[in-house]
Amino acid sequence: MDDATRRQFLEATLLSAAALDSCSSSASVSAPRTMQRKDFEPAYLRLERTGELAKRAQELYSIYRACRLCPRACGVNRLKGEKGVCSSTSRAKVYSSHPHFGEERPLVGRGGSGTIFFSNCNLLCVFCQNWEINHRGDGSYVSDDQIGRLMIDLQGIGCRNINLVTPTHIVPNIVQGLRSAVARGLRIPIVYNCGGYEPVEILKLLDGIVDIYLPDYKYTDGRMSEKYSSGARDYPEVAAVAIEEMHRQVEELVVDENGVALRGLIIRHLVLPQNIAGTDKFVRFVANKLTPSTYVNIMAQYRPEHLAHKYPELSRRLTRTEYQQALGWARAAGLTRITGD
């Protein structure tokens, strides 16, 4: 192991220790509300019984004719095979489907989070750690019915939720696939694991479908999002309004008797070198616009990936000092449910 590798290993170890420390300290301050799992019913089951889920699926599919599923509103007719920024038609692509044990602890439980990774993305960040999936579009085309079968398979092997990773650009397929899964007996929570760049119009169509929202809040400065996320200068404003809507729909995190999430909001924030992500402003947003007890994951695992080497300010890992500063800002803002998962 050379000196540079040793330094990177030591830094990663120290950051992990700091994250664990933050988890321990926050857990003693504020615990999530608990509900018996036997008393919980996913919201989408009620919508399916009333016929509302079918209506939502139809309305979402109609948006493909002039796509505005994400704030870029490219306006292309994806039903005819046209592609916008996300490089997707109306056919969904899946990269992988499996239990994930590396997500936030309330999502994992004993059986893991039932993760479905969808190909392509509407943000296309230069430092993307899944660039093969999100930028290059690796994966295989699947039918909506196959998406439903994947959900059932994950439930069948003991996963405690269905974790939809990068779902924004193929929401119509997901909702139709969900209907297929419901008919086969799905009854575990749906997790909407997104980049935070979501139109409120679409989120309102997901009200009562999604049980757990898991958005990123990547930047608080539009100049940063424009530079590092393919021109998305309006990201901070859009993400703020979107997350407020998510909070309105599902409120704070609720867990079962074993601490596994049933419903609620979890926000991820990746701390970037030189405070490029604007962590100090982000934590104040959560405290002032949501609630200080909102579940927030302050993530330390940034590493230079994909095109990050072209940007000197992003071409290194986070330092321990930078991460500790981020945690300090969160505590100073009054946040009481901070984790570093």
C-alpha cells in the first residue's frame, strides 16, 4: 500500500467513525414515532381499491406525449421514442434488483431494502458514483408488468420495502408496474429514492402512492447545480419546494416495533469539498421550513468519480475537518435526528 492509498484509507476510516459518532449522539436526542407493523397498510392499497391508482397511472402516461416529468420539461414525445435530457423513451430500463444492506438503517431491517436501480437520470452530475447506470444507461429494458414482478420477488425474499432508485423519469411505468404487483399481493412500503429535482405537479400525483420519500438535497446555490449537474440552475429552489411537498404528504419518519421504516421523509445530503453543497444553508432550511426532528443523513462518503477529476475543487475526498464542520452546522441549526449512514 503506497502513501497516498494509506492516507485515503485513514481518512475514510476517520470519516466513518465521525459518522457513527453522529448517529449515536442524535439517536439519544430524538427517536422516531413507532407503529405496529400489523396496523400499517401502504397507502397505495387504498388507491387501488378505489380505482384512483389506475387513474393516476393513466394521467402519468399521458405526460409522456410532451414530457414534463422532471423540471427540465423537455417536451419530447417519449411515446414515439423521442428522448430528452434523461435519454429515455417510454420504455423503462432496469440495471439491477436486489436486497440492499447499505441504505439508511431504518430502511434495511433484517431482510434489506428491496432496491430496484433504474437506468438513466434527469440530473447527470459530474461526480456521479453510479455513472455507468445514470449516464451511460447500462441496463435492460423491462415491461411494466416485469417491474411489478420484481417488486413481488423482493417482497418474497424478505425485503421490508421497495426502494425505487432514480425513478423520476419513468414514474408512469413504475405506477403501472405497482398495480401489477398489488394484484399479486404486494403490501410493503414504497420508497421514492430520488435526486430531489422533482416537479410538485408530479409529486401530487404520487400522493398516497409513495410511503417513504428519500430525496437528496444536493446544492443550495444555483451556480453550483448549474456547473455540476448539467445546467440545472434552478435545482435549489425546485428541490426545496419538492421536499416541502414530500414532507406535507408523509410527514416525519414512522418506524415499526423493530425500528424499520413504514412511512415518512428521510433527506440525504452529501457533503462536498469546500462546502460546494452549501451544507450550512441546507440544515437551516430543514430546521426552518420542515421540522428540527426531520430525519437527515449527512453523508461523508464523497469520492471523485466519473468527470470529477476535471474539476480541481472536486478532485479530492472530503476531509475530517470538513465533515465535522458540517455536523456542527446541523447541530447549531437545532436538528435532532442526524445520522451518517
